[in-house]
Amino acid sequence: MSLDDIPLTTLDGRPMTLADLADGPVLVVNVASKCGLTPQYTALEQLAQDYRDRGLTVLGVPCNQFMGQEPGTAEEIQDFCSSTYGVTFPLLAKTDVNGADRHPLYAVLTETPDADGEAGDVQWNFEKFLVGPGGDVVNRFRPRTAPDAPEVISAIEAVLPR
């Protein structure tokens, strides 16, 4: 099964796949509402707005595996994201990104090494994976790399349609 075909569930319970998000790249980010990195939502939403017309989709994946920093229900997560950060990009249902119950999406994503050549478990909230239009993971950015960091922007621009 390709990455694009892995079954996903939206925050509001609808089934989807990455293939449903169009033919452009997808920036997959595990997110949390009560993390020191939560303000990255601002830059993620800005990326979504700035690059939406060129085909980029930012996809938030709420995860409660890191010190319980995403404890809310689907409704609480949606309300927090939209009212606090104006998030308009799609969010998935709360998902395990590591461990025995790791979602199949993350089983594939975590095989990709970061810039230092390290693959494996997600380190913390707000780790970013850039999936190219063909469904291949092309970049991995660790949590402290800001969504608007030059290396993230240039990686996104490299996979956008010309």
C-alpha cells in the first residue's frame, strides 16, 4: 500500500487518504494544544495560506503521546485551533505516532531520516514531514525547526508545481 492510500480519519470522523488532498505536496505535522511549541500553529497556518493556491496542504495530526499535551476531545481540539490560531488547514483524529499503536501513516513517515540522517520515532510535538506530489516523503524536520524556517520553505518550494 502506498502512502497516499493509507486510510486516515479526519478530526470530525470522516474517512480520507493523502490522495484526497490534491496533487500537491502535503506537510504532515503532529500537533498539540498544550505544548511549548504550540505557537507554531501560527506559522503553519501562514504556510497553508501562502501556498494553498500553489497546491500545498498542511495536515495537522493531533497526538497526546508527549506528556499528555493534547488531552482534548475532537471538538475541544477543533475549537482551540480555530479560535486561538485561526487554523483552516485539515486536522486528523487524535493519532499515535510512536509505539505499538503507531498509525500506519507514521510507520511509513518515520522511516525517513532527518537532515542528520536519523530516522525512527517522532521526537516530540510539531515534527514535520514533507510528502511530495508523488506520495514520497521528501523531507523530515524535527520539532524545533520552525515551519517558516528557510530550509522548510525551500523544501516546500522545491516540490511545488512550477
